[in-house]
Amino acid sequence: MAASATSTAGRQAARPLSQRARERRRDIAQWMAALPYLAPSLLVFAVFVFYPLVRSVVLSTYATNSIGQMTRFVGARYYQRLVQSSEYLNSLAVTVRFVLYTVPGVLLVSLLLATLGNLRLKGIAVYRIAFALTLAISGATAALLFQFLYHPVVGAFNYLLDLAHLPRVGWLIDPQWALFAVSVPRIWLQAGFATVVLLAGMQGISEELFEAAKIDGAGFWASWRHITFPLITPSLFFLLVVTTLNAFQTFTEVNVLTKGGPVDATQVVVHEIYRSFYFNGQYGFASAQALILFAIMLVLTIIQFGVIEKRVYYA
């Protein structure tokens, strides 16, 4: 009797174990079946992402010669040097200021444009096409366009200041204005993409919600505040992450408009890395700077997902 009970219990214990083994084999079979389809993407990531990352980690711990060949191991010397480098610390501060200029600017401008684009007005399709045109413009082209607008003599911005009887501004040569001037093309470029994303989110909201709010006596502002805004927070969160990462990696506008000047007022981190690598031949030092920037962006993204995403409303 006891032996029979023991045998039954053993079969019952073996059955889930066998089932888990079959599930594991099925999962492995599915992964193996998916691997040929993932192989092209994995190869691209391995060549253009994983290998450069590993190479940068190794290079940041070695001294190099004039052509970038590693000569001797220096450990964490470059990282210690960065902590004491006034140029790099200044570039970090400039980058943070640039992010604070551009990210809120992009979100606020695109939120306004998307709200206007969501109105049911005659000819609104032309307006929607107009703000989306920046998607086809490169950063270099936008920077050259704004270079003419910022011209101290014939530029449109100083012409408008003359009409308002205000003093002219040296947009790209005045340290107090240069970083703001570089931020404007970035905001202008990214606002088009952000507006498209937000407008798509707004048009995906059910009209029944607005009709019910209208019956309850809610006006445009109340409906926008209590219906539209909460339901587009996933789109806003996505744009917050993307624009923040893009702002930290800004290079083109700075290189075309100011090249980091005047007096390093626009010397963002990526341009500092570029200068260390290509002009000074400090390959290991530049790699250490790039890895610190990567770590900052990674930590910031984790914080955004851990803190801000909790306030996102997923319908």
C-alpha cells in the first residue's frame, strides 16, 4: 500500500518535470528556427555596434601611436585624466545646457503644432504637410540655412531686431548667445518628426470620448487637459527618450555653425571627442570620453524608464 502510494507520487512528480523538459526543448527549437531570420540583423549589430563598443573599451585602456596602433597598457589613466580635464568638464556642462534647451523646446513646439494640426479646419492638410517637410532636411542643410539667417549684417534675425528698434546680436560669435543659436536648428529639425508622432497619437483617440465630454459641458481646454494629454503621454514619453539621446549626440549643427566656439561656448561632448580623435590624435583619450558619454546616456535612459514612465497613461 505504501509502495503503491510512493510510486504514484513519483509518477506525478516526474510528469511536470517531463513537461518542463518538453517546454524547454520547444523553446530551443523556436529559437533555432528564428535564428536564420535574425542572423542578418545580428551580423549588422555585431559589425557596427558590438565590435566598435568592445574596441572602444580596449582602446580606452591603451596608449596609441600617431596612426592609432596600441602601444602600451595604461589602465584607467585616461579616465583619471578626464576627471581633471577642464575642457571635458566644460563640454559636459555645455552638453547639459544644450539638452535643457532643445528637449523641452522640441516637446513644447511639437505639442503646440500637433494640437493645431488636429483641428478640423479647411485646408488643414496643407498645414500638416508643411510641418512634416523638415523630415526631408539634413542637419547640415539646416545648419547652413540658419547660418545665413544668423548673419550679423544681412541676416533675417538681425533685420527683425532692427525693425523692432532692438540692438543687433552676434548670434554665433557671442558666447552668451551661441549655444542658444545652435539649439534653434536642432529644435526646428526635430519638431517636425515629433509633431507627426504626437498628431498620430491624437488622431488615434476615440471621438466618443470627446462627444461624451462635450455633453457634460467640457470645453476645448478641459477636453485637451483631461482626455487628449493623458492619452498621448506614451507618445510624449517616447519623444522624451529619443530627443534626449539625440541631443546628447549632437554634432552636425555645432560643427557647421561654430566648430565649438566662441571660446568653447558650444563645445559639446561629441565635438570634444571629435577634436580629441581627429585633430589631436588622442585615440585612447577620445574612446574614454565616448564611453563616459555612453554610460551617462544609459543611466539617464534607465532613470527615465524607472521614474517618468510610471506617470505614463497606457489606455
